[in-house]
Amino acid sequence: MLNATAPPDPGDVDECAQGLDDCHEDALCQNTAASYKCACKPGYQGEGKQCEDTDECENELNGGCVHECLNIPGNYRCACFDGFMLAHDGHNCLDVDECLENNGGCQHTCVNVMGSYECRCKEGFFLSDNQHTCIHRSEEGLSCMNKDHGCSHICKEVPRGGVACECRPGFELAKNQRDCVLTCNHGNGGCQHSCEDTAEGPECGCHPQYKLHTDGRSCLEPESTALEVTESNATSVADGDKRVKRRLLMETCAVNNGGCDRTCKDTSTGVHCSCPVGFTLQLDGKTCKDIDECQTRNGGCDHFCKNTVGSFDCSCKKGFKLLTDEKSCQDVDECSLDRTCDHNCVNYPGTFTCTCNRGHTLYGFTHCGDTNECGINNGGCQQVCVNTVGSYECQCHPGYKLHWNKKDCVEVKGFLSTNVSPHVSLHCSKSGGGDRCFLRCHSGIHLSSDVATIRTSVTFKLTEGKCSLKKAELFPEGLTWLPIILSIKESFRYANLTCSSGKQVRPTAPKEMFVTVEFERETYQKEVTASCNLSCTVKRTERRLRKAIRTLRKAAHREQFRLQLSGVDLDVARKPARTPERRPGACAVGQGRVENQCVSCRAGTYYDGAQERCILCPSGTFQNEEGQVTCEPCPRPENLGALKISEAWNVSECGGLCQPGEYSADGFSPCQLCGLGTFQPDVGRTSCFSCGGGLPTRRLGATSFQDCETRVQCSPGHFYNTTTHRCIRCPAGTYQPEFGKNNCVFCPGDTTTDFDGSTNITQCKNRRCGGDLGDFTGYIESPNYPGNYPANTECTWTINPPPKRRILIVVPEIFLPIEDDCGDYLVMRKTSSPNSVTTYETCQTYERPIAFTSRSKKLWIQFKSNEGNSARGFQVPYVTYDEDYQELIEDIVRDGRLYASENHQEILKDKNLIKALFDVLAHPQNYFKYTAQESREMFPRSFIRLLRSKVSRFLRPYK
């Protein structure tokens, strides 16, 4: 009964529960009868009302950590030097075998050593300055290329001949000025635990809880002697129960760490064991086990989680980047990067696609080349097809004129009638003491940035105007554009109007606008008379044009100029006299504003300058292009009853047209089916194409050559020859992906194929490459990159920096076929001579990045491929830097820690980060222009630490 616990006093106040205690925030409160007591939490020390963090690292055992001990509030964490990883006990450090992953990035042989690794080369090669790739040795030639140059690591040529040897970071040059001596700064000197530099080289030691292995480098954990210590301490006590005292001694942290696996703390109730961050205490209260953070909500990682001893790492899918919280993944907007797509780029989560403007075809994933429409069925033209950049046009033989469908040709009997409306006409009349001019474009209106060759032009200036059009207001006496007496009456074959804004001289002054009208007029043979030959007629025409231009300019300055497009009278849109609030920047002609962005008016609409928005094409008109200011009248506008929709985006929507497989005299209904042996793929045609070679079709109304009954069916990469009735391989520069075709598709732009018989546009490759590169920065890029490079190609580049500047190269990744026996290779050396100093040479694929400096002040670079396998190739950025920083740059790029982690490797592959990296590497003082926040947002902490230590040591050596 004496040992029974007394019942709680009902009148006792629980100060801990009610927050009436004055325990420290890092202490635990325990309620007692009529009072309470405070005790500091594990990892803290004090009497409870005052607690301070216990620095577990501040003891002779370094917290039990063999390398670095990092104290954190209430706990600690062990960390290892580069080249080592934390053991499962959270304290010891084990060597990392870098050769297990991607051969350590070595081109030939990777040899793992304690705390580091070495790349070695096969017989006949030597290690390049970047310490990873190998260069072929020359038997003769310049000294550093000679197999007997004698340098242990790096060979440098001196101005007056001979060589000077240098060592990699972490090594020192020996007294013989040839060999390199290892120091503790490289791979911890090859020691597992501690390293101390001596005159004879690194001397290894072990943590007090370990003993040195016979190899002089490794450390072993000795067998436990806790029992012996306990017994010796117990027998030294003169009085008392030895067994009880032994038990009491064992329950203190002073003996065998209290049985704790990690941290032990003596408390009033006995020993208390705790574990470092990343470990959890097991049920026995003694043992610590690594926490697999990835098992709980994927460690908080957006994409991938990889557990490590005492911690974990997050990584992202391809096309995403890890943010500074080291857990979240953000899509990489490839479209914001330079050199992504030739024309248009569309970003998607984790990827992107490139698209080309109209009249161009995508090749090599990102490039755009002009489409040769005339290469397929003559572009659909009945007579002559002329390819142009981004488009094409059909033309007719003499005696014919182009049909409204722009493809067929209609016979013209005699001369052109004088009452036929020209495409463009300029009419000016006297009004109010001056001239009033109207420029009429009747049809064929197209808004384009292309400039054609012209015969004459005029430029006039307008004030307070903007490069847009609106419906014209009536003149005071009414809009009568065709008066009785005309002072100017001219017709033109072609007119091109361009508009540009001038500079604002003063803030209060109106902004000027310049309109240029370019005319093209033809002189016909019918204008020649007996008294005036062709030369005389041309001169007369030129005089009339000069007079017309003078009149037009005067009319424009008097604001008496009107423009008529497809029957709609338009005027230059004016800016209001007063603008109540600042408006966003004006859009280009043919663009409307949608949600504060300029968007081209889509097909089936046109831009109205007065309403400043896109309007649907009215009934009886159509528009099949984006960003236009008018709609074209439908052919046979009287046939409005057959109109399909009011918003016609294509001439075929105008209604009444003959459909594919049909034809008629004018292209409109009533239509006839194409006869047997003919076909027609287009709408509104006046004839059908013959299959050729007497081939029949399976039915009436055939729509393609594939409906023709050929004697054999040709496979992709071939076309059917209707003369020989055989399948012919597509010639080089063309391809055919389909069965049963009678043609091959021309490769876009300047691309061509490696061989004949190509079946896909991916086999069309641009062979353009080489040349002199920029003085300060640029790219060395394999032809057709990122598509596969062509076969049998040879590219040569040269980099010749300005005086006192050196070259830095970064190879993010390179793809060359390894099964090709080095038939494709990239080499960088001083000159084209095989015996000149070589900086880089490879014929293999490397997805691990590497950075290096040029061994010579200028570079000659060659890429060569054979007729065998192909691959993506490379896009290698370079930058030149002040040679005063040569020592620092080489110290950075030769340090293996730059490439040690995946995070560091991703920096060298990230085009945005490589710009910042080049900025610092080329101009180290610019490192200090980046704020700490900017650096943290761009680069991993480990990379910042690496760079900061080297830059600070170089720029402030005495600080």
C-alpha cells in the first residue's frame, strides 16, 4: 500500500496544459502535484527554463562523422566529401565508383580510385586537357602532339619551342617539372577518412572509432570492447554490489554510448537515444534506421523520387526542370529559347512542336524550307507552273489567259478588249483647285510582306495617321469617284502599297506616316503606231507615269486620296485629335486586338480599320488567307443562291463549283464527271488530267492518279512511269511516302536526300555548314541539327578570337554512331594540319556534358561523315574570354565536381543557364552582379559553392 500511487488532487492545476508554465520553447513541460517541472528536449541542454542547442559536432569525435558534421537545431547531419557517399550508418563515408555510370564520362577506360576516378586512353592515344576524351598521338610533329612530350598531365607549348607541363586541379607539379604529385585537394588524397599533406605526399588517417587498413588508405571499424571497459570500471570500485554498479555504469552515455546507435543523452530517467535527420529510432529505443522518404507521398517530389542514406533526391521528366525548392518541376518553355524553331513554335508540357508558315514544309524537326508545289502534278496548273518562295503561280502560253480558278488557261481570240477591267487603275480629277485621286484594286488583293520588282513608285507623307484602313467618309460634295473630266487615267498590271511610321521629333508633335505605292505597267504591241515605235511608246508611257505620280503626291498631301479594294472605298485610318488615355501599341495591318494581344484576322474574315476589328466576309465574297483587309468577290456573284455559308474562307465555299472528279467549261455547275482514264483532284476546274500511257480508271469521276489502273503498284520511294509502265526509284532530292503514286515530292528549300529511293521527309537534310564564326560567342552545329546529319558531308569552321582572348567550348551532348568504326568524327585543333595541337577529338556518342578550353589561341574545327549510319550530331556553344582569366577558367572546367552530379550536368544542357554560365566564365567579375536570390533561382547550391570558392580565391586571394 505504501508503494501505491496517490490519486490526483482534484484541486491541482495543470500548468502545462493551460500554458501557465514558463518552460523554454525548446523544453518539455511535465505536470507534478501542485507544480510542474521543465526539461530540455533531446538535442538541447539547460535546466528547462533556459535551453540552448547542443552542438553535437563540437566534440573530439566530430559527432561520430568521419568527414563533415553539420549541426542543426536539436540535431545534426553527417556529410561526405566529393567522391564519397554516406554509409547506411549515417556516419561513415564510402567511396563512390564513378565508373559504374556512363563509364565516368571517359572515352576509353575508366579506373576508379578512392575518392575519385581517372580516365585512361588506349595505346596510341593520350588524354586531352578535359581529362575525359582521348586524342590520337602523332609520331612526329609539334612537341605537344609528339608521343614523347613527357608531361604527366597537361602539355602546353611555349612561344619559342619546347613544352611546359601543367597539372590537373588537386595536383602539384613535381621538381622535375614533368610529373604531377597528388594532394589532399583531389579525391581527399585517396584517403577514406582524413588526409594530411606531407613532403612525401598525402598521409591518411582514420576517425578515432576506426583503425587504418593495411592498404594505408581505407578505414575499418574495430571490434567492440565495451564489455571489457565495463568490467574494468566495475572492479575498480571498492565497495558496494559490483553487479548493480556495472548495470548503473552501462546505463550512462559514458559507457558504450549508452547502447545508442547514434546520439546518447543522460536524463533523470536514464539514457535517451536519438537519431540524425533522415533516420528514425526503432522500437528497441537504441537503433537508427534510414527513412525512405519516397514511400510517403513520393517524398513531396512532383515527378521522380530516389531515396539516399539519410535523405532523398527529386528529379524531373525530360522537358521539365527542378525548381529551387528541389521538389517541384516546371515545364521548360523551349519556345522562349533561341534557335528553337525557324518559324512558329508551340510549347506543350514537357515538349514542343514547330510549324511553318504557309508555302513551307517542316524538316529536321525545327527547320522550314520552301515547298515546291510545282513538283507535284505541275502544281495543278494546266500549262505553266512557276514556284516562288512560300507560294507558286500558274501561267499560260501566249494566246491564253488565266482562268479565275488561277490554274486553268482560257484561249483569247485577238487582242485584249480595251473595255476589260485592269487589275489596278488610278483615276485623278480636278476638284477645288487641285486633284483628287482614287487608286482602285479590283481583284487579286493580297496583304504580304514580300516586295516584288517594280517599274516605278511614289512615297508621300501623312501626319497623325496610322498604318491601317477604314471605310472612307464622303467628300463634302458626295463620294463621286468618277467625274466627267479625268486629268489622270492610268491602268496597271500590279500595285504594291507599303506603310511605315516615322520618328516622333517632339513628344507633342504628331507622328508622321509614310505610304509608298509601287506600280508595274506593261506596254503592249497594240499601242505601237506608224509614227511611234515601241521605244517611243515606252517613253510616252514613262512621261505619263511621272505626271501621274506628281498628281498623286499632291492629292495625298491635300488629303484627297482614296483607295478602293474590291469595290469597298477605304481611307487611311486617322488617330484621334485627343487621346483620353494611353492605348496599347498599334497592331499590324490585318490584325485585331484580342485580350491585349494582336491576332491576325482568320480566314473567312477581314480587318475593318474603322471598327478596328475583324469582320466576317459578306455574302458573295470569300477570303482564304489570314490577316487581310478585304474579301474577294466569288466567281459568278450572281449565283448567290448556291452560296453555302456567309463566312466563306475558301473559293470552294462560294457554291456552284464543280467538285473533285468533275469539270465544266467554266468550272461551275452543271458539271460532268471526269471520263475513264482521267482524274481531277481540285474544285472548279475546266478539264481533267490524263492518267497517261493509255491507262484506264476504275470508274468515272476519278479524283487522283491512284484511281488509275496501273500495271504494277509502286511502293513508297518509287513513282510509276507511264511510258515504260515500271516503278522508278525517286531521284536524290525527292521522296515518296505513299503507294501507287506517279510522282515524287521535292525536298523543301535547299535540302536533299543522301540517296535515291527516299520514303520520308526526314530523309531530306540540309547540308549547309561551316564558315568563319563570331569573335565572341556562337555555335558549332552539325548540318540539319537536330535532325540527322547527311551522309558523306564535310564541314569546316574557324574561330579566330580578337587579341588577348581565349576560347571556351561546352559540349552539352553529342550523338555519333558508335557502330560506324569512327567513320563520323568531330575534331578541333589549331590548324588543318593533322600534326597541329589538338584540343578535342571524338567519334562516339556522349550524353554527359564536358567543358574545356582550347589548347591554342585559334581553332580549326572539322566534322566529317561517311556513307554509313547517321545520328543527331551536335550543337556546341562557345565563348571567348579575356586571357587574364585563363588560370581561373581552366581551374573551373578541369574540376571533376563540375560534372559530378546530375544537377550540374543539367546546367551545361540548359540553354538559358548556359548563357549565365558563359557570362561568369568569360567575365568572372560579372559573378558579383548576380544577386544571391538570382543565383539560388538559377543554380544548385553545390554549384554556387564550387564557383564562389574559385572566383573569390582568384579575385581576392588575400582576403
